[in-house]
Amino acid sequence: MGRAMIETDVAIVGAGGGGAVLALMLAQQGVRSLVLERAVGPPQGLRGEILQPNGQRVLDRLGLLDKLPAHAVRSVRRFNFCRAGGERLCTVDYGELPAPYNRALVTLPNVAHHAILDALEQQNPGALWYDATFTGLRFDGSRVIGLQGTRHGEPVDVSARLVVGADGAFSKVRESLGITAQLHRYPESYLIAILKAPPGFDEARYLVGQREILGLFPAAGQQVYAFYMIKAGSYEAVKAQGLEALRRAWVRIDPGMEGIVQGLVDWSQTGYMPTGRVKTDRWVADGALLIGDAAHAMNPHASQGRMQAMVDAVVVADLIPGWLKKNDFSAESLRAFEVARRPQVSMLQRLADEQCRFWNTGNPLVAYLRDRVFRTLDRNARLRYRVLSTTAGLRSQPPFSLLDRVMAAGLLPDPRADQKSVAET
């Protein structure tokens, strides 16, 4: 039996946050695309999802933001940063951001992703292939002209003018392109849980100690997501210690969890989230490019990993009509995408690594400095707004200059502490 041959304009490997958004945007533009997704169907597992303002803006452009089911979405404005033990250090209020995206949206697992996938199936039926595996690229000399894969175990060739690798941190497309990647695995990962919350649990809490982090985010249906930092690869070891040990650890970090942890009765309420960073020397080649984690995975401290994949997709989708019109998918032409996106992505990766050093620390002196910075931010509207707008995905420049860092540490007064500039975003 010969290999089936399919022809399309854009072949996308991976239907995650970036790949699915790109395919939907192309469908809305009338551009032919095909998505290969190795999973057998839409994602189902436990995954906490916070939609930052820039991600909300993408969903709004797709016509989906107002269509997310109300019973599965919770709007959260205030995030309280606290010391382990419960003492509040700083409060960040998304209400300070420009409307209409002046909140964070906490969704139940996979809600936004399913909405994107459902819209794609409706607008471009048959263009999303589940149980489809990428096996290699097709080349004409050094130019990518498509890909090889399997669908339900049967071999298939795809001819495409552009191949997009949206296949995650361990990207096979990136490997096939010969693009060098530095993959850093952080020594910490996260245990995730979703539990019932008491009435009035409306504000997020983020508690930091010495090698301890516990995040609590209000979710729809009077529930709460818990994100608990553990050593990478230690999920099974944590489970072996038992639920009661985990409940005690959480209450010690946040005494306010006393009434919440009793709802943790089974490990099926939990999940595991590893963390890593990907840096590559280039994102484009003749006839192919990388988006999302395939190009630039980052630590979740940035609160922007999935959002940046979505923004990648928007930028690529806006550039594709011009590339099609000129019939130019050379690396030189595709580099416009990388030039537009790399500054913000690189800044967020650096910021997340800096936060790892301070927030994850076991050094009491570093922890003291971290807490001092949080307290300064609580009093300093200008610096607090810069941190907020960066977390919201609205800044491409680092939030702090060297002088700002000195002032944040409380070593110099800030004469502009009461000033914040929406124009900066």
C-alpha cells in the first residue's frame, strides 16, 4: 500500500496552546492548514489554567472570550503575596490595568483549550488529525516542503508551503531541522490539586518560604487550585508519604488552608507539572518555523508560557498572508516572526529564572531580601505596576532597571513611587 499524499498551505505539528490557536486563526482567514496531534483526542487531565490579559486578548480576537462557559471561569483581581505562615507582604490588583482585560481568568481544566479546538473543528472540519504522529520532514535541497507522519498508524505524506513546529519542549520538528536547543530542567516542579473552597475565598494567595512555595487560586464552582513546589521527579515519593503529610505541610505554610485541606481525600485530585526552559539559536529555517515551547519553553514563574505560545500564533497568522502572496517562505522572510517575538520571550525567560533564584531559595539572607522587595512593591505603585503589567504579558521590556532594583531592595528612596504609567504597557 502506498503512502497517502495530502496537500495544504500550512502543516502544524501539535494542537497545544500555540498550534490550535494558529490553525483557528488561519481557518478564519481562509488559509488551508492541517494539524497533526499525537494524542487520541482533546486533553483531559488536571491542568490549572490562568488566562493572563494578553491571552484574553487573543481569545477575544478569536471570538471566544465571551463564549467560555460561565460555570467554568472565575475572574480574579487581587493576588496576595505572603510569607510562609500567612503574613501578607504585597497585594497586586489587576484592576489597575487598562480595561477590558483588567483581571486574571482562572478556568477549570482545559476549558479554554477545548473551546479553541471545538471552534477549529467547526470552522475547518477534518483539519485536526488526532492520533497523528510526525516522523520527519520532507526536503527539496535545504528547503522544507512538507512532512512525513502517520495517522492511525498508517503512513502519510503532507506537502506544505510552511511547516510549523508547535510540538513542545522536546520538539521533533526542531530536531529534524537540526536546530540546536539548550534544554534546562529545573530542580523544582509542582504538584497541582483542585479542592473545594470555603465561601468568601475570592482572592489568590501565593506563599513563599525557604524552599517552599504554595499558590492558591480561586476557581469556578467555589473551588481552589493549589500549586505546591516539590523536587523534580518526586511526585511518587510525595504520594508515598501519604495525604495527611501533604495536608499538614500545606496548613503549616498557610494556616488559612485548615478548612480546605480536609477536602483532599484522594490522589486523583492531584497532578504533576514538571518545569523546564528551552533556548534555541534560531526559530526559523527555509520553509519551517517553531512556536511556543518548541522555541522557548519557560519556567511557570513568568505566568506566561502558554500565553506566549498563543501570541506567537497570532503573530505568525498575521504574517502568513503576506508570505503566501509573495510565495516567499525563506528563512530570511520568516525571520520577521522571530524579530517581532524574541525580545519579549527572552525577557520573560530571564525574569522567570531570576524569580526562581529568589522565590525558590533556601538561603535565609536571600529570602529576607526577597520579602523586603515584596514589601517595597506593596508601597511603591510605580514598581508594582511594572511587575503587574509584565506578568499580564503587556510589556516587552524588563520591569526593573538597575536603579529600580536598588530602590526595590529598599536601599534608595523612589521619588516616583506613587506614579504608574499605563503608557508603559
